Amino acid sequence: MSNSPLPDDTIAAIATAAGRGAVAVVRVSGPQAREVLRRVAPAAADAAPRVQRLAAIRHPETGELLDRALVTLFPAPGSYTGEDTGEISTHGGALTPQLVLGALLAAGARPALPGEFTRRAYLNGKLDLLQAEAVADLIDGRSPALHRAAVHQMERGLSRRIDELRGAIIQAESLIAYSIDFPEEDEPPVPPARIRAAAEAVMGRMDALLATAPEGELLREGALTVLAGRPNSGKSSLFNALLGTERAIVTEIPGTTRDALEASVTVDGYPFRLVDTAGLRDTEDRVEGMGIEVARRYLSAADLVLFCIEAGREPGDDERVFLADRAPNHTLVVRTKADLAATGGADVDGEAEEAGVMRSVAVAAVAGSGMPALRDALLRMAFGRILGEPGEAPLVTRERHARALRHARGEVATFVDALDSTVPMELAATHLRAAAGELEDLIGAVSVDDVLDRVFGDFCVGK
Ligand SMILES: Nc1nc2c(ncn2[C@@H]2O[C@H](COP(=O)(O)OP(=O)(O)OP(=O)(O)O)[C@@H](O)[C@H]2O)c(=O)[nH]1
Ligand SMILES: [Mg+2]
């Protein structure tokens, strides 16, 4: 819960996306929600809770009929926000929802800020901060993997895990309190080895959760996967094959791709941002040179690089130098045009390894052979540690979570170090208190306004 006071004004917004559609939902929430509704849809203001009532919607000042719509009242605290809330399901489209919203504003509501309904839900204890973030991911997520993780998080999967960690820290704290408070008791104080073991167990569980962070965070934006290689090495053909559409221009002329082309694709439900780039070579051509510069910029930001070399061709010095500089677990050599190579795919693989380059996969983009193995390699390299995890195990999907966990772990580690030193137990224990505090902030047990602004600022209006 936040320490901010509960809001005393009433907000309204259109909750559905703009555009042509059968139905749109306009929401109003706050202490005056019922009064606002009474002025706009008198027939619905005293309807039974959570029962839809068909009502005429009128402008409170002109009396103009704006729509005939289904109105539902959710009295506090049994609503999404925990406040008195009304939902009007109007006809959709560009105008009707706007006019109905205008009527609610004229009747005394004010326009909601982005995320303000969910912020109020949080302030009223309907959701914790991790659940509120999951709501944002459910709305914004574009990959099934993020959707699964968000549903799990909304069901308090991550919150429960953080609660458990916090509970274990408090347990360790209480062991110390016992040693401090009852030093004269007949029973011996809790042995330090037991306290240390408890703290180390918590650190181990924090590490396991933190290990999901780099890949969990990629679920939101997608793994930036850059196709690179010499001109004509088959990058654009591979890009098209992965997308399943002829998005990039392909010709036999080296230097066809000039600018970087970006597209989103999911592989087995996991999100990737694929980037096709200009072939890397020394060039006098100014435009091509600029394209190569863009390619290098993408390469430096890439999560994964697919380095294309035609199958059956010995890698050149330029290619060896490129590969020598790349991290092996973020680079995959793709031996392209495998159908043209004299040797079969398996031999090509062997050849690449003999040449001392990295893990490789042979593909024929046009014919499609090797594509399943390539997709599999992509998945393992980008998301290997969390494959199959969402749904069963909590994932760390935001920098905010990772930072809090790292800080909390750091405090527990400092506590363990202090056990070896002459630091008095009472002082050492303050680090456990700090660790528990980090986890409380993460879950939103107590939050300051700027944390809330950051969490809710990215929401859409109406949620
Ligand atoms: N037979 C065969 N030809 C391919 C395959 N992949 C690409 N090619 C051909 O190789 C040539 C170059 O392909 P691109 O995909 O344009 O190569 P690129 O690496 O994007 O080239 P630049 O944009 O110039 O850097 C084209 O003539 C493609 O048809 C393949 O799997 N099999
Ligand atoms: Mg190209």
C-alpha cells in the first residue's frame, strides 16, 4: 500500500481502443461516480449492483440523447478500483464514446490520467504493484510467452515468490532477535551456523529468480536479432524466410540492401526483433557506406547475431576477424544457400567447426531446409534459460524487479560477511531489515509517489 491519501475526486475515460467497433466501454470511478451517473443516465443510477441496465444516456446540460446503452454499477469496494465505479457500454466508433465521455465530464468527473484506474486499484489494496505491472503487460504484450508470464504474475505468482523470500528473511531476523533478546536463557542461543545457512538459502533462491531476468526482460521488446555478413551472403533471403513474407528486396547483385530493415516475429511464441542489414565490405559508395555504419550500430546493440556465410565457402579473413570479436553465446553462424553447396548440411556444419568458427546451422532459405534447426537454435540462444518456464515458474521481466532483487541479495550477502567479522549481531541484522525492505518496495507494500508515477505512467488511459 502507498502512503499517499486516497483520491477524493471522480475520474472518467474511454476504456476501449479508438476506432470502428460494435461496442466501446466508458468508465467512471470515484466517490461521486453514482451522482455523475445519475445526471447522465438516471434510469441506471440506482440499478442493482453489477446488473446491466439498458438506459438512455443524455448530456446533463442540454438533455440531448447521445445513445441508449448498457450501464453497470460496481459499488465500492467490489469494483476494479475499489471505488464506486460505473461502466457504460456504448455503441463504438469515433463519436459516440467521445460524446458519452463528454457527458460524464460535464456531470462532474474529470479526465483520467494514463493508468489512473489501476493506480486507484493499487491504492485501495485491490492489486499489488507486481500485479498492476502484469495488467500493463497483458495489454501491451504481443508474444504468447509474455502473455503467459503476465497472466501468471497477475495471479500473484511472482508476488508469492517475493513474499516467500521476504518471509525467509524475516525468519532469519527473528532467529537473531532470539539470540540477542534471550542471551541468559537456559537454552543455547540459535547457533550462528543455522542463521548463516538460512541466509545463504535465501541468497540461492534469489539467484535462481535473478537468473531469469535477462531473458525475462527480452520478452517485452523481443530479442534484437541482427542478420549480418558479406554482401550477397543471403541475409535478406533468410530474413524473408524467417518472416514468412517477401519483405526485403533480394537480388543477385551484391550490395542490394542499403538501409536496415526491422520486423517483429515470434518463434514458438517467443518474441524476436529481426533486423536485415547492408552487407559488410569496404566500399567507396557513400550510400552503401552509410548503410554499413547503420549495420554496425545495430550489431553493437544486438542480443543475437546471425552471421551469414555461404555454405561450402571457406570463411575469409574479414569474417574470421568479425567472429573472433563476438561473444560465442550471442552469435550463430548460418551457412546459407546450403542447396548450392556440394556437400550436405551435416558436412557443412562439420566444415564450419573445423574452420574454428562458432556454432553453425546450414540452411537453404528458399527451399526451407534447415529452417526448423535455425529456429530452434534462435530460441535456445535467446531464451534458453526460461523456455517452457512461463506459466509454471515466476519470471523477472522488468529492470525494476531485477534491481530490487539485486539490492536485496547484496544486503543479505553483506549480512553473511558480517557474521564472520566482529560486527555485533544487532548491526549485522540491519542488513536483513534492508533486504526485507527492498522486497516490500518491489511488491508495493509501501510505495512512494515517484515509484507509482513510473509504474503507472506507461499505462493507457482508461486502465
Ligand atoms: N539457391 C539459393 N540461392 C539463394 C539462397 N539464399 C539466397 N540466395 C540467392 O543469393 C542472392 C543474394 O541473396 P540476398 O538474400 O539478396 O543476399 P544479401 O546477403 O541480402 O545481399 P546484400 O543485400 O547485397 O548484402 C540472391 O540471388 C538470392 O536468390 C538459397 O538458400 N539458395
Ligand atoms: Mg540484402
